[in-house]
Amino acid sequence: MSQDAAETTAPRGPAAAIGRGGVDPSPQAPSFTASLDQRQGVIRARGHLDVLSADLLCGSIVALQRQGHRQVTVRLQPLATVDDDARQLLAGLADALATDGVRLVVE
């Protein structure tokens, strides 16, 4: 959807005119991003890794494993944070991958 389309669907009125109560059409930065290096089997992640984003990250890890990588590395960039549920999810995936001879490294 284009920004023009988003602006036409935003409610208009006195609250929007003075900056209160209206919809902010400006884009918001994602709380978590990851980039994949499929050639080397490395995922660079930044932001807050919660259980939802960890689940998405697990999908990328499994995809790299299916491409034939015997080691997949997740590099947490500076200022990245990981909550306990996300750690448990990654640990469980690491155990499952280990049974197939794949090593998951989280740095």
C-alpha cells in the first residue's frame, strides 16, 4: 500500500489537526530485524528477540539447515536483547538440530 493510500484512509478531524488522537501515518522501525547470509549460513540479528521473533528466526535457521549447512550461526548485533522464552526456544531448536548433526551457534 502506498503512503498516499494510507493517508486517505486515516481518520480526519479536530484531534488529528492538533496532533492528538489521530493515526500516525509515519513508518515505525521494526523491533527486530535479521539478515541472512545463505552462502555462509550466518544470520545477523538486531533488536529485541522475543518468542514471536525467535519463532520466525527458527524458520530461517531450519531453511539454512535444509540448504545443507552443518553449522548455522546467529550473530546478535550490539544492543540486541533476548528474552528468556526466546532463549528456551533457540535452545530447544539447537537440541533438535544436534540430533541431525547440525550445530547452532548463537554469538
